[in-house]
Amino acid sequence: MLNFGLNVLLVLLFSVHVFFAFKGFRDSKVQLMHLLRQGVVDNVFRQSKKTLYLLLIPAVLITSIATWSFYNVLTYCGASAFILYITLGAFALYSMTVLAAFLFCKVIQLAAYKAGL
């Protein structure tokens, strides 16, 4: 029962983290559009590509751990195989997409800030 509680807590905390990443992504939309209009995103991305890839490795790892915990929660609740895999796939894809977009935006903004843009 304690393991189930920890899994539920991990999934809830990860979901809150994804929510705040999505909110941060939406809040920085104006700054990103300004950078896109300047046409400097390609140059900035080339400079910060390694940083983005290094940040994506822990994001994928954390998403995998949260997805595994979500799998344990769903199997404990008795979800059937088809619904289980659809729900897990949607959870993992949405979470990873939001986290990757958030990291991309923050790395681009940081590199643009360092370049003085």
C-alpha cells in the first residue's frame, strides 16, 4: 500500500511539474515570437544544441520513471490492457512534448540573452 501511495504521489508531482512547464511555455510565447521574427533562432540553436540535448536526457529519464509509476497505479486500479496502453502512451507523449518544448524555449532564450538579443 505504501508503494502505491508513493506511485500516486510521484505521478501527481510529475503532472504538476508538466502543468507548470506548460504554463511557463505559454508565458514565454511573446519573447519567442520576437526572436522568431528577428530570424536568429537558427543561429542561437546551433550554439546551444548540445545544452538542449544534455537537458533532454534527464527529462526523458524522469518521464520514463513517472510513466512507470503511472503504469503501476493503473494496474493497481485494474485498468484493462487496451485502455492501459492508450492512457500510458498519451501520458508519456504529452509529458515529453511539453517538457521538450519548455526546455527548447528556455535554452533558446538563455542563449539569446547571452548573445545580447
